[in-house]
Amino acid sequence: MFNQVISRQEILKVSNDMTPSQKLLEIISGNWVSQSVYAAAKLGIADLLKDGPQHIDRLAQAVEADVQSLYRLMRALASVGVFTEVEDKHFWLTSIGECLQTENPNSLRALAILWGEEQYQAWVDIVYSVKTGKCAYEHQNGVSFFNYLEQNAESARTFDEAMTSYSQQTHVSVADAYDFSRFNKIVDVGGGHGTLISSILEAYPNLRGVLFDSPHAIEGAQKHIQAAGLSKSCEVVAGDFFKSVPSGGDVYVLSSIIHDWDDDSSIAILKNCHDAMVENGKLLLVETVISPGNEPFFGKLLDLHMLIMHGGHDRTEAEYRSLLADSGFKMTKIITTQSLRSVVEAVRV
């Protein structure tokens, strides 16, 4: 009765004949789209469609929503390719909408919720961040976002889930792109739930690993490491990377850590890694490296998000080279991966 899942390209035809004002209107209403996606993610709509199309009445009943208002939400999201109305008031998933399913390997549901709640509010003060170079979130709330997470367990769970799902593809691509066979002991600094170090240890079973993160992240990390069957090869350690990191590693990996911080804070973290590693140790930063020119690149928007949320920023190749030099390292190369992030390799000097 219904067609198979439809791709965005099949249902969304973007006109190339837009006037400049029409194009600008599309751009400035982008937050309406993102918040509509947030609403669908929060309500769990995509999970309800995993077995096929559903009538709007059933969806509204399942999520306890007003039928007409939910229909208007679904209609709007269908117009941008997230869902598709396969027949009157029956909605199904597109390939994009599938990524809002909780159990999808490429799920971004938790990220849509994370960016749609506290982090969305911080963007209201983007002008403050642009004028001062400081964190809008902390300006609004009086505490850093990471300090907020320490006091709010539910938000911390959403954050951890979002970072785990968002980073999973990146971490697999890092294990594929970089040769870890020369190392004996890897230390994953700020490793979250352990998706990166798990991917590396699974690909290189002779490696020993240490996953290091803050106390609030460790419980989830231990569960992930145990579930992956890596408890014997990977130690989980809690601490503060501004004070110290576990010693004795010959390779230290920081994935999406340095972009959270300004230069001074980043240098403090990197110097602790420098002091902890063996004499000929290597440092790997898994980060988005900002490309030059006017080409569209997600990292340029992510860089603004880091400014607004943390006072941090993503960096260019030259900026990483300078930052590493100030921390006692020499950048040796940048390795691209199948994800948006690259591996910035540096040696201890």
C-alpha cells in the first residue's frame, strides 16, 4: 500500500530560481526547522514509525498531543524531508527521519534534544559572544555548561548519549584511518562513554588502554567497556584533566576535547598530556579542522557553537600548529577520515 522509505532527494526539490530575499528568508527561518526537529525528537515520533506509516490520530494518541497541532508539525517536517505524508494524514520516515530513531546506528535523536534545549537558549546571546569573545551560556546562567551538567543528572545523561551517538561514526573512522599498531598503551583523555577507545582496542587487540574522564562520565564508560568485552584491556580512571592525566602512555588521544576550550585552557590540558607521556610519545587530536575559503563546511558553524556554549573554538591547521607548539609539541601531519573530523598528529618535543 505504501512506498518504501523515501530519500530527501526524492521528495525535496530545491528551486535554483530563488531571489536573494527568498534565500535569506530560508536561511533566517532555519531555527524554526531545527526546533521542529527537536520537538519530533523529544516526542519520539520516529520510534513510533519504525514498523511503517501511522495515521496522525494514532501518533497524537501515543505522544499525548493535540491532533491538529501534531499534524501541522509533521506536515512542516515532511516539507523539509524528515518525514513523508504517504497518503492523507499517514506519515512515514525518510532516510533522514530514520536518524531520529533511538536505536538507529546513526541516531542523532539525543543530539537534536541537546541542541534544542539549554544549548538552543544560549544562541539568543550570540551578539554578546561576538562582541566579547566570551561564552554566552555562562553569561546567561552564571556557570559553565559542564558545571551545570555536574548538578543536573538528566541533562548529563542526554549530553552523554548525544556525544556517544554523534561521535560513534567518527570513532570508527579514526580506528580505520590511523595506524595504532606501533603503540603499546593508549590513553583516551576525556573519552566519555568509551566509543573511541573501544573502536581502537577492537581493531588493535594487542593494545592496552586507559579511558580517562570526569567522575560523572565514568559510570557510563564502565558499562560500555564491560559490554564491549574490553574490561581486561582497558582501565577506566576518573579525574580532572586540568590537574593531571594518567601517565605512561605512548599515545594520548583527545577527541572533540580541545575545541571546547580557549587557548589558555587548551594549553593547560595539552601540557598535562605532554608531562604524562613517555619520551617519544605521540598526541592525537580528533577535531574538525577549519578549511579556508568560502566553501560550505559544517565546522565553521560548529566553531560558533563552541564559542557560544564554552568560549572555545574549532581551529585551522595553522592555529593547531601554533597551539601545539605552545604546549611542547610539534605537529607532524593531519589525517582525514571518513567523518567530518581529522586526526591531528603531534610529537612530544
